[in-house]
Amino acid sequence: MSLPVKFGTYEVFRIILPGFYCLALLFVTLFLFSPTRQIFLESSQHPIFLFVVASGGVFLGLVLYAYDHPKKIAAYRKLKMPSTYLKEKLCDQCPSQCENKIKDEGEAIDTYFYVLYKIFGAGAQGRIFYIGSVYHVFADMRMLSFIFGIVIFPISLAGALYGTLPVSDAVFGLFIGSFLLILWLFLHPEYFCEKNKSKGDKYEEYIIKMQRRFIDIEIDKIRERICRSKK
């Protein structure tokens, strides 16, 4: 399987899993409460329901992919990306005038992908794409658990306190909301101990460090391919 196919497969993985997880939580929310349950049950009998499920999961996945929440997480933004590290090693710390000088972050990313495709081995490429995708899926699902948890729990609690929901609906909603919020806390061990990190965050930190280390080891080969002194 060629590299572009592998990359595309991992990108689909990042779209499909969070998208259908979001859709599943949306369906659970609709089913929890009597006013929307009947609408959901009637809709599920419609011939195009499966098409709506398939297209809805992909659509939600694309929305999440475009928003790119995992890259907005504070811990992620503190990490020095391989593209930034490559720019420092090649250009920021180099006194020579170079025709291929990396001028900004966009060029740094483009140059890094050139290095990834041309110099990194197929095994390293696959590991990078796989772990990066796992981290993105993990971060999206963690965010969705929190969002639906803080929606379902207070609605259920208010319904129980004010009698606006049947007791069974309120109890079920409190259970689901609590479960999602507990799951979210469980996936954020750093909230309880600063030194602890979730497995997804550890994987992402590991793979970024691995890429920087690879750049260190192959820096001479990288310079041969990229650096061109001005005449």
C-alpha cells in the first residue's frame, strides 16, 4: 500500500469514528426524553433512515475534522511541532544565506512533509500517521463526552426536580449524563495529578518527540537535500 493511501486511510479513520460517536450520542439524547423519543422512533422507521445515519455520521465527522479541536488543546499547543523544530535546525540557527530558507510556519510544514515522504522510512511514516490519528480520535471523543454530558445531566436533573420529565426518563438521563462526565474526567487524569497524562496524550507526545529525534539523527541527509547556498 502506498504512502498516500495509508495517509488517506488514517484521515478517514479520524473522520468516521468521531462523526459516528457524535451521531450515536445525539440519538441517545433524542431517545432519552419522551418529547423527542417518539419523533426519533417514527423517523427510524422511514426508508431513508439508514442513509441519513450514514451521511449524518460522515457530515458530523467532517465538521469535527474541519474544527480540529485536538490541535486547540493547551497541552498540544505547548509541544514543539516537528516542522517548527526542523525550521530551527535548518534555518533559524544557520548563519548562511540559503535559496531554500524556510520563511514561515506554512513553509516549515511543507518542508517537513517533504522530509517525511523522502527521508523517513515507511515504518516510521505509518507509525506517525497511526498515532496522530489515534490522538485526534481520542481528543474528539473526549470533547464530545463532555459536551453531551453537560447537556444531558442538567436537563435530567431539572426534569427530576420540577417534575417536567417522567421519573424513568429523568433517572436514565442522570445515569447517562453522569457516565459521560465521569468518562471525561477519567480521560483527563492530569486534573487529579499534574504528572499523569492520558494514554492518547502520551502517544502524541511520544510521536512528536520521535519525529524530532529522527530529524536530529538524519540532519546531515536533510541538509544535503534541502539546503542550497546562494551564489
